[in-house]
Amino acid sequence: MKIFSAIRKYIKNLSLTDPKAWDSSLWRLFGSQSASGEVVNEYTSLNYSAVWNAVSLIAGTVSSLPLHLLRSDDNRQKKAIEKPLYRVMSTKPNPFMTSKVLRETMTMHLLTWGNAYAEIVRNGYGNIAELWPIAPNRVTPKIENGAIVYNIAVGGQVVKLGRDRILHLIGPSFDGFIGYSIIALARKSIGLSMAMETFGSQYFGQGTHPGVIVSHPKSLSPTSHSNLKASLTEEYSGLGKSHRLMLLDEDMKLVNVGIPPEDSQFLESRQFQITEIARWFNLPPHKLKDLTRSSFNNIESEQISFVTDSILPWLIGIEQFYNTQLLTENEQWKENLYFKHNVEGLLRGNAEARAKYYQAMWNVGAMSINEIRGKEDMDPIEGGDDHFVPLNYVPIRKLDEVLAQGKGSKEEKPNETETQPVQTES
């Protein structure tokens, strides 16, 4: 308790402008230790492979999807490439980053901290020209005079920016104002996983079958005790000496008081923790390289489930934040502009399934040949923009009309094979 008291006293005496007051390491020491004893925060948790895999997988998938600024015109979507914001979001958000780097960084912040921030820089015409990501641990959102402001710690000073200067992505939240940190919520689960890795490392690193007692029938002097301990440690401690033959003299006995890893189901527990991390991030276990329950028959359906259940909720939330914070009301409602990720590549099935889908869409006139070729990254062909429909298809509401027309045409034009009566003079 003396250490924590000292930390509290130290923090209390710091002024707001002191850079040490914004040192996140102080807060990690104070409130990030899990029940297992491991320090779990937004930085250390990424050292666990399952957490890193989950965060990098979702962030990499979201950032690799094409992001377009679209305009809806008469139920047709067109890319608004003439807008400066289109280049910022799809190509180059600032002089030092590509679009993928910026979006991947912000998505990783969103997954670990529950919030992602970027500074909005406008040109002389008021158009968004650049976006710069900000570390979430430096930002504190507040409401002042009915408006949201963001206090940002920069070089020991606090810079205050309004809502029009900050892009704020919010993850799952209790109040819709600040998102939950998945890492903080899963601290016990992640701490247990990290503790298992630490245990395994120490088990093989220490070497002498941990948890054993060497019993001597007589009382040893301090010198003899030190010599015996040093000799046992030197001869049998360490990974390379863990299976040597141990020789004990003077009626000494070796008593094992530890639980071997196989008895404590060490491997099974580590396997379960992968599923536990997948549950926290709403991922199918096979995406974290756990293939114990996967097969070639269900892997395609699992991929579709990954897109619809794991990725799509993040995409919809991110798109809505882009629309409301990067577009003006006039651009949203008058110009009908909106952001949308293209997820078709993730939902593509095998070649046979795609061929059947394209054939069905072409048969009803929904897609042209060039549209199909475009989805397969093939060059267009001349005359391939026409849409075709079968002539024997009619709307149900016009069925009676078409049948009546068919009956009338048949009565007006008799069958040529029928025999006509011959008139003779009497």
C-alpha cells in the first residue's frame, strides 16, 4: 500500500501542465494489473498472439476494403471523384500516410481503446484537406456550454479543439459519448492467457521440474545448505539440464509437490483461451488459427459469417461517423453524398458459385457482360454494355392482357393446315 500511496501523492501534486501528469505509464501501473498478476493494458495485451491476431485481422480487413465517396442519383451510385474529400479518404489523407495506414491505425485504436481520433485540417476553401490520427490516451472529450470539446495533451500543454476539428470514432458504448475498451473489459481473460505463457516460459526456463523439495535427514549448517543449493542449481537448473540424472547422497530424498502441466491440462487451457479471445472480439475461432472445429465443407460459410457478423457492424458504424462528421448537411441531403466500403471481394464464393450468380443476374438483365467482367477484373469488350432480357417473361399484372392478345391473334389468323369449305354453284 505504501507504493500506491506514494503514486497517489505524486500524481496529486502534479499540475495539469506538467508532462509527467500525462504519462500514461503511471496509470497503467495503478489500474491495469489483472487478477492473474499480469499487467494488461492497450499496449501489453498486443504481446499475446491471439489478441494481436484479432486486432490486426479486423483492422487489416477494414482498412484494405475500398472506401468510396458515392453520390446517389436516380437510384444510381456514382463515385464523387471531383470532391477533394474523395482523395483524402481513398488515397492520401496527409503527406506521410496512405489511406490504408490511417484507417488501419484508427481501427486498431478503436478496437483496443474503444475510441479513435483524428484531427481535421481544412484548406482555405473550407474543404477537408488532411486527417492526422491522435493517440487516444492523449484525448479527453468533455461537454462545455452544451458543445463537445476535446482536450488534447501535447508537449505538456492542453490543446482544446471543437467537434468540427476532430473525427471521433466510437466503439460499443454505454452512453454513446465514450466507447468501451475491449482490452479493459477482457482484462481477466487476457491476463489469464498471458499468465499461462509466463508459466510455460518459466517452466522450461527454470528446468528442474518446478515444485520439488530435496529432503535431507540431518540438519545442515548455513554453509552446507548454501553449498547444496548451489550444486543442485548449477547441475540441474536450466532448460538444457532439465533431464539429467540426479544423484542424491546421505539419504536425501526428492519430493515432487508441483502439478505437471499435463495434469493441470495446460495445453487444453491455452487452446480454450484462443476461443475466449475470439469471443471477446466476436470472431470465428478459425480466424485466430484455431482449426479444431473447421473443415473444408464449412470454411466458406464461416467466411461469410465473418463478414456479416464480425466486420459488417464495424463498417456500418465507421461509415456513419464518416458521413456525419466529414460531410456537411448540404452534402448529405442535397448532394446525396455518402461513404461506403466495398465488401464484394470478401463475399465472393468459389468459381462455380460466382458463375451461377453471374448467369442468373445476366438472364434477368440486372448485369451486363462488361459489369460481370469488371467484377472479375477483366477488361471491357465492345458491345458488352447492353442488357438482355428473355422475351417470354411478362409481369404478372399483365398476364391476362397478354393471354387475351394471344387468343385474338390466333382467331384472326387461322391455321393454314385446316381444310376450308369449297363453295360450288348449284
